[in-house]
Amino acid sequence: MTNHVNGLYHKESGRILVQKPMPAINCLALEGGGSACAAYAGLFKALEDLGLRDGIADVSCISGGTLAGL
């Protein structure tokens, strides 16, 4: 077994034996810059699919990230 930050893995097969849940995300920082802003749609979808979107209390944005943060 190998101990990693998010769980225990079988050393030879790499299979997950025990996995810790992801920590809650309560703050989100969004930067600007064309292609980064385009990726925010996928980020928000992933957060929603994982059930983490509703726990976000604070959002900090700059430039194009402000449009996504709205």
C-alpha cells in the first residue's frame, strides 16, 4: 500500500483502496485571459456535477473572469 494525500493505493496495481472525500470549496478565484475564461464553463459544470457548487460562498474575479463569476 502507498499512502497519498487523498487516499491509500495498492503499490503494484495502482488501484484505490481507500479514498478521502474532496474538501469543501468555499472560495473561488477567477482570473482573466481569453482561453482561461473559456474554460470556466467546464469548471462550473464539473463543480455542479460533483455537488460542490452550492458550497461556494466567496468569489474573487479579475478582467474576463468577472464575466464568468457573475
